[in-house]
Amino acid sequence: PVRDQARASPLSSSYFPAFSPDSGTGAARMGVLGLLWRPQELAALIKLKRKIGKWKARAAKQEKDADWVFCFDMLDKVSRSFAIVIEQLGDELRNAVCVFYLVLRGLDTVEDDMEIDLETKTRLLLNFHNSISEDGFSLSYGYKDEKLLLEKFAHVVAAFKSLRPEFQEVIRDITQRMAKGMQEFCVRDVQTTADYDLYCHYVAGLVGIGLSNLFAGSGLEDPEVSANETLSNHMGLFLQKTNIIRDFLEDHEDVNEVTGARRVFWPKEIWSEYTDDLKAFTFGKNETRAVACLNHMVTDALQHLPHSIEYLSSISNEENFRFCAIPQVMAVHTLSLCYANPDVFTGEIRKNLGECRNKQPVKIRKGLSARLMLSAEDMQSVIDIFEEATESMSDRIAPADPSATETHRALQLVRDTIARGRRCSSPSSKVVESGVSTDVLRAAQQTAEFIITPLMVLLLANALIVDVPQALGLDWRAAPSAPPASSLSGALHLMSTAWGVVVYMCAAAALLMGAGTQRFSAWATIHLALCAAEAGAEVAGSAAAADVLKEAAPKVLAGVTMMVFASRVAIRELTPSHAPRSARIRAVGF
């Protein structure tokens, strides 16, 4: 079970899909053409790459001996994306979290190796917290990079022993507690929701608690951050449950060749309401009941989100906040994408060297991942992301869905928490360094959101009634405007008018119908370029500057408004990539 546990913990690489080989299914998968179709996401990827370069450059300045070189090199191999985010932490925490991750990955590898007999595995797990202090300690289990990690674990031991004593104690304590939980679930299944919560506590909640203890031990966070283990636990549970939901098919198809046992983490207490055998939900079978069960699981995960918001509001250090916030915004997007999505139960399973992987998992796009990582800089931005993701789920709740009432209730608790977050001044507001400029941008975005729909409708009407007749020489007004200053300006005016009609019509339709507006930025760029070219030609043809400005002002206002509106992180437009299946849920009674 632990392979998923380590993946879905706050130390996980699974919530940084911007750098994963697979980035989604169907419309969520994007290649070069997809990025060109979404220029904002391409820009976000480029900007994020530059930022990562700065993080790496700063981390490279830290002097490292052979043990630390091995640790960070291995971190890149077993969790490439996590390595990217850990490098933006301060030096002392960077080292401690790196070792913390590698120790838990080593523990995870022992538990996950199905070739180890139960007696040996129990002994290794329960003594692992002592082994990490033994010079020269190594094992030979697992596959690929994880096997190399254990074979050369002596380097990790040396790095661990070089940490401050208080950091060592945190890592040792969490390792011991997690190992006990792993051993417990080696011999029993997840049956009830209480089992489910306990299992997720062992494999992810404890990671959140350990990280909070490291944060407080570093002196960068208030001791209250580590004292409130309940919030830390909820953080881990939200990530773990999201991962378990998304990876249903991959886990279910991972069969022990000796015993025939499957890796099942969905609690029987939930799935037994919809089927007698989870196999009935795999590869598109019984889609209606499968999606209803999925929505029940998503609703269960949502209970942890208000606590995650509260935890994030207690983090004051910039790097620590980013480290915690990025997995959370990725998780809430992933959960939104999974809700009512039958693709969770489909995919392409490949097995190799003891590993079972779904080559077509449900994942958010790379470009969107980059935008999220760049946006998760302060509490208000994170709250905006949470709100839009959860409202996207709310829009897709089918009235007849068996979990509809509970889902609405869970989402209302999230809304209440978000409302309190907006009213208060949280400690993490210190993360925002740009103060006035950030407030100005947020105000501009809110203004654009308020005026853009009526503006597009009015400009479309004006273009059809005034601009088109004028461009065609059919100006009906009592005082028609002056003719174009030159043939070039006349041609550009005709092009600009035609483009304006098209873009105003498309934008107004997209806004009124609730369709995607992710192309607004590209449309606005073309619109402003044509406007500038037309104005330049008019001025060059000796037209009065006042008249040129008067004609250009509405077009400039339209272009700028569209650009500002498009700069928002609009999850309701960008996820999910699948169509709601509410009609199918209504067709069946439970």
C-alpha cells in the first residue's frame, strides 16, 4: 500500500504534474499545439522554468559532501518534482526535508516489496527508525531507483546524523509511528471509513505532522503550527484521499501474483453501497453506479479542505507557505477534475518489474499546473483557487446523485471557511511582498470581471450599427466621420472592424453561455495590434490625434479588459476537461 502513500503525502511528487511524463487524458492532455492554443499556459511554463532555475541556482550554492550529493541526486531520481519544490526552501529545512523524504521512501520501499515474507517485513518495518542511525545500514529490496536508494542507504544515514538533534528526533518519531501503521495494514484491509481515515493518517497525516514539527523546530514558524496536530493531519488526509481516488484503477489492477490480492484503498463501507465487487467498475463498466460511488468518495475527501485552509493561514514563512500550498492547490484541482468523471475508471495499465502504472491517468494539464504553482504565493490567491475549484464541482452536482445533499453540505463548509479567510488578516498575508501592486491587480481583475460582459455586448452593437456601415462607405449618421487618411489606413480600418465584430461576438457568446474564455488573451493581443496599426497609419496620414484617440479608445478598452479578465486563474474554465454526466446519474435510482 505504501507506494501510493508516499506518493500522495505532502512530500509527494504526484501533485506536481507540470513535470510528470503523463499530464492527463482526453482534453487534459496537451502537446505543443495545445500550448500554442493556450498562450497563457505556455507563458506560465516559461516563467516557471525561469523561477525553478533561480531556486536551483540558490540551492547549488550550498556546500555538499559526498553524502549530501547522493541524497539530492537520489531525490531527483525518486521524486523529481518534489526535488524542484524542496530546492526553494531555506538551507537548513531543505536538508531536513530531503532526508525526511528519503527515509520515508526507504520505509515505503520495504513495505511495498511483495517478495519479502511477512515476518521479515514486520521486523524490518518496526526497527527501521533505529536502523537510520546505524552506520553502514543498507538493504537490497525494491526496484529501479528505490532499490539503489536502499543499497546505498548509508549515505542517507550519514546525512541524517549530521542534522540537528531536534530534526533527527522528529524524523525518527514519525518513521516509527508510520512503520507501526504500515505493519498494521499489512495484515488487514480498509473496511470502514474509520479504517480509511486511520490508514491515511499513518501514511500521510503523519507526514504533515512531521513537516509541521520541522517547520516549528527551524524557528521559522510559530510553535503552535506543530502543536495543532489535527490540522496537520487533515492536510495529509486531503492529499492522500485525492490520490487514492484518482489512482483507483492503477491500484485495483496491481495484483499480488502469489496471493491474488488487489490493492484496494476505497473503504468497503462506501463502495458496498453501489456494488458487490469493485471489479465491476473497472474499464468503463457500470459507469453510472461507478460515478455515483466516485462522487461519494470525493465528498468524503472534501471534509478535510476547510482544515487545510486553516492550516495554510497559520504559515508565515514564504518558502514554507509555497511548499505547503502547491500540493494543496494541485490536489483541489485534481479532485475537481475527478468529480463525476468516468475517466477515473478507464486507462491503459502497464506492469513492469513489480510496478503497475496507469499510462493515461486523470491529471490536469502541464500549463495549468504551471499557472497554479506560480499563483500559490499568498493566502488570498490560494483561497481564490480553492473557491473556483469547489464551485466547479458545485456546478456539476446532479440533484438525483445519492451523495448530492452531503456534497452540497461539504462545499458549504468550504465556502464558510473561505468567507472567514477573506474577512480576517491571516499570518500568511506576510507572504505577499508586492502589497500595493497586488491590490491594484486584484481590483483591476474584479472590475474587468464585472464589466466585461456588458462591454462586449455594447461594443458588438456599436460595431454592427456604426463601424461596419462606416467601413463599407454606408455611414448613415447625420455627421459622418472623416474618410480614411490613406488607402493603407482604410484597409486596416476594414480589417480591424471585421476582426472587432468577430471577437466581440465570440467573447460575448462565451461569457453569456459560460463557455471557456482561455483564448481571450490571444484575441486581445491581436485586437490591440490591429488597433495600434490602424492608429499608426491614421497618424502617418496626417489625421488629427484627437480623432484617432477617440476612435481607438473603445477598442483599447476592450483589449485591455479582456487581457485583465484572462489573467485570473479561472478553474471553472480550465477544469474539468470532461462533460458532466448528470443525466446518467438521474437515470438510475439507489
